[in-house]
Amino acid sequence: MQKRKKVTAYRWFIAPGFILYTGLVMVPIVCSIFYSFFKWSGIGSMEFVGLDNFKYLLFGERMAGIFFNALKNNFIYLLCVLFIITPIQIFTAYMFFVKIPFTRYIRTMIFAPYVLSTSIVGFFALLLFEGNIGILNEFIAKTIGQQYTRAWLGDDKVMFPVFIIWQCASSGTMIFFADMQATPKEIVEAAIVDGCGEWSCFFKIILPGIRASMVTNITLSVIYAMTMFGLPYVLVGASGGVNNRLDFIAMVFYRYAFGGTYYGTTDIGFGSAISVVMLIIIVIVWSITNQFLKKMKE
């Protein structure tokens, strides 16, 4: 009887989250899969088109180039996050762990973009990088000459690192820092007494101790990179910037599902097809990453 009461209590505890997750995540996924086989503007009758939406997305003369360009940008962003920002996050967290001067101030400055809304961060980025009124171009023009100014928002080589460092660095750094603080100080002090240098202490004691947070950060990075939307949308709009250099799959979905006739279509069915392909890609990338993370745990 008592065991049955415990099971009932667990069910009531899980039920609200389960209902919300089902209603807000699983039901929309099922609806998207269903809608992807239809041509539908969101109003009026639905026309069954089978796999035509997927064929147009993946093999259409015009659409395939747009889609695969956006997919390429997502993967570039993902690689930048994994191989550039993750080491920077670990290094910065270690600097906080050893308590460099002005640690509290630097922590505040790094964490600020994470707690601010994306639109505010994007607005600050516009003030800095906008080609005509941006602070950076004005500074360059007054110091070294007008000929060195450029359209920063159209340069993906500049803006990709800006996206990564400005928006993504803070949360991962704090996660790594929190995990490092869980390392027993006695172990670190004993290693130093035994002659272990700073780098040896980092690689042999600190780094192995943050495997759990590394798994968490990499998983979140994969999801975030493959669903990138907010910051590039604020900076360059739904068009994806100059020559679609800052285009991402989520922005392609927005344009062709809700963006209006300016982009050639307003089709919930076609947008659903984009979201289904996007879901499949995320699951594949996550599965590959998960296999790597399992080996890391071992």
C-alpha cells in the first residue's frame, strides 16, 4: 500500500512537466511531420503533395543552394563553437579558478550577454559593427583612414567569431568554473607541495575533473549551433545578410514559412518540411556527438 502511494506521488510530480513537454514539443513535432506532406498557407484547404516539399528543398534548382548554404553556415558555426570557444571557455574558467586580478569584474562582463536578451545584445552589436553609423568604422576612419572601413555585418569571417565569443562564451565558462570549484582544494594543494606545476595541475587534476561539464557544454553547443536564429536575425534580418553569408537553417524556415510573399512563398507545409529535415540533421549530429562523449566518459 505504501509502495503504491509512493508510485502515485512520483506520477503526480512528473505529470505537469510531462504534459507541458508533450503539448509544447512532441505534439508540434508530430504536426510538422504531418503538414510537411501538404501545400498549405496556414489558412484554407490543404493540398496533399507527398514528398514534393522535400524534393524542392533538397534538389530544387533555386532552393537547394539556399538550404545547403545555410546548412554549411550551421556546421561552420558548430565547428567554431567546439574547437574555438570551448577551449577559450575552459581557459577562462581556469583563470577564474586561480583567481586572477579583477576576477569579479571580468566574470560580470563575460556573463552579461547571457543574461541580456538576444535583441539587446544584437542592438549593441549593430551600434558597433553597422557599416554606416557603427562605432568601429567611425573609429577606424578617424584614426587610420576611411579606406580601411568595411561592411562588417557582411563579413562572415568576422561575424562568426563575434556570434560565438559574445553570445555563447559566458554560460559555458560559468559551467566549467562551477565544476572546477568542486575539485577538492586538498588535492590541488597536495599536488603543488609535491612539485606539480600550474600546467601539470591543470592537465592532470583540473581537466579530468570537468568531464561531466564538458559533456553538458558540448551537448548544449550542438543544439544551440544547429538552431541558431536570434542574433543573426537581429543583426542582418531574415534575408541572411549579404549573399546569404550569415544565413542559417532556422532563418530559412522562418522566411519560407512566415516571411511573406517577398521571399517567394508563405507555405506552412514547406516550412514544416524544412523543420523536419532540420530535426533529422540535429538528431544525426547529436548521435555522432553522443558516441564521442561516451568514449570521453570512459
